[in-house]
Amino acid sequence: MTHIPVKRKEDIGLSPYELKFRGEKKTDRVFMNVITFDAENVKEADIVSTEELRFYNDPEVITWLNIDGLHNEALMSDIAALFSIPTYILSDVMNPSLRPQVEEFDNGLFVSIKMLEFHEKKGKIWVENVSFVMMEHLLITFQEKRGDAFNPVKERIRKHKTKIRTSGTDYLMFALLDVIIDNYMYILGRFDEKIENVEDRLILNADKEILAVINNLKRQINNLSREIKPAREVIITLMKLDTDFIREGNRIHYKELRDNINQTVEILDYFHESLYDMLNIYHSSMSTRLNDIMTVLTIFSVIFIPLTFIVGVYGMNFDYMPELHWRYGYFMVWGIMVVIALVMLGYFKKRKWF
């Protein structure tokens, strides 16, 4: 997972009020789905034009409009005009590389946050920018591509006459943000399994391959931190925001979001510390192993110093060396060298040098 915001050359100097798509196109066309509901009824439809949206502006029901695909500039302009949304808000929607943010405008709230999805088959994490435009009876969600992350909330609306059907658009936005944070927790749970496996492997065998695994995990956790920590700022801002668009009775749920995102960040910090500790353990293991090797080599070097001295003495080419003409001189020298080596090994063993 790598998501680094990059400014394209053609976007330099653009007005913040200009409705121009500034991201990577992730779907061929824009898909729109609308759900209207109250305590008793739920209606759902796929729509293809903004003309149909004119029929979904009933203040007696809650309307959730989900738009997948951000590249249709004409569509965004029509939505801005139809629902009286400032163009600078939709300009930010069309720039998915922007940092997550919260902004209040005349008739609503704008929230931008990163959604992470773990794909089981590929084992990769995909990053997507999700934007919310919340008004009194209307919530519009903008996603970069089609996905099923919000399906659990849709099922709650369809099947249950619970609080989600009667508590307003601010509660609906809470439920969707809760899904995003739950995905954070799920992904971190998968990383927890990976880190535990690496810890077990590190204890058994600290080889060079494990170093590459640790560094790869460290890079992925850093990427997660870059996406999740700004999300915490968004949730804290929402919780503290002095606005009439979030009802007093629903603020307790945003406090719950704050607690969940704080727990997520604490887990990230724990992962950072664990990986740092594993790197220290790895380097300590390597140092210990190197010290053991150096100890063995030093012992052999020390043993061979006197042996080399003896061999050097009797390797001189003087004519008058009595031992050279002694019948058992060769065997005696070998015996002396073996005794010296054994005595030194015994001494080193007694001192516990190896």
C-alpha cells in the first residue's frame, strides 16, 4: 500500500472553485444510488442523470445519495446547483489527494477521510478517499470507485426500524464513519497476526531473510499511520465542532468514534514499538553471533601463536641445532605442541571463555 499525494503539473495554479477532477480515474463511468427512508418505509433506486435527483429533495424523509466516480465535472456542477453546495466544496471532493478535513458551510458539513480496504486474495490494502456532504435531510457520499464497504449500513436501513432510520443524517454519517474505522481495526488485526509470526520466527532463527520481512512490515505500518492519524484529527474535530448539524443526542456516538480511532492509533504506536524492538533483537542477535565467531577465531589464533613460534624456531637453517639430529626430535616437538594446545584449551574452558 503506497498512497503519496502528488501534484500534477496541469493542476498547478487551478482555482479552488474550479470543478476539475484532480485524481486518478478508477471507474469508467459514474454510478449513483439513492436511498430514501423514514421510520416506516425504505425506497432505493439507481439513477443515471441529475434530472432524476430533482425528485429526491423531500424534507419529510432522509435521503442518502451515494456517488461512485469523481471524474464527471458536469455532474458535479449540476449537483452543486441542485443542492446549493458551494463549488469549492465539490472542488475538494474532486481532489482525492487532499488531506482529510472537516469544513462547515452555510447549509451543511463537508467531511473527507481515507478508507482502507484489505483484499484477501491479493493480500493488498487499497486506499480510497471518501467524502461526505451532510445537510439537514440529505447525505451525499462520494467514492472514487464502486465498492461494498457500506453494504452493512445499507442492510441495517433495509431490514431494521432502528435508530438509523429515525436519528437523522448526522447519525447516518456516524454509522458510515464507524464502518471506515472498523475497517482500520480489521486491517490492524491482520497485521497483528503477521507481527506475532515474525516475533516467533525471530526467536527461532534471526537470519537475513527475517530482516527483509521486518523492514517490509515497518514500511507498511508507516503507510497505515500516514492514512489513519489524519483520520483521528477529523473525528476529534467533528466531536468538538460547535455546529447545529450534529444533534446533541448524537454527539455521544462521535465520542465513541473518537475512542475507537484513539485505540487504533495506540495499536499503530504499539506496532511501531514492536518492530523497533524486533530490529534491536535482530541486530543484537547478529552482534552476539559475530562475537561468538570472533571468540572462536581468537582462541584458535592464541593457541597457534606458541605453536607457530616452535615451528619457526625449528624452521631456521642453522647447521648447529642439536635437536635436528636427534632421532626422536620430530615426535617430541609434536608432543610438546599437542600438550601446549590441550593445556590452553583446558585453561580457556575453565575460565568459560567458550
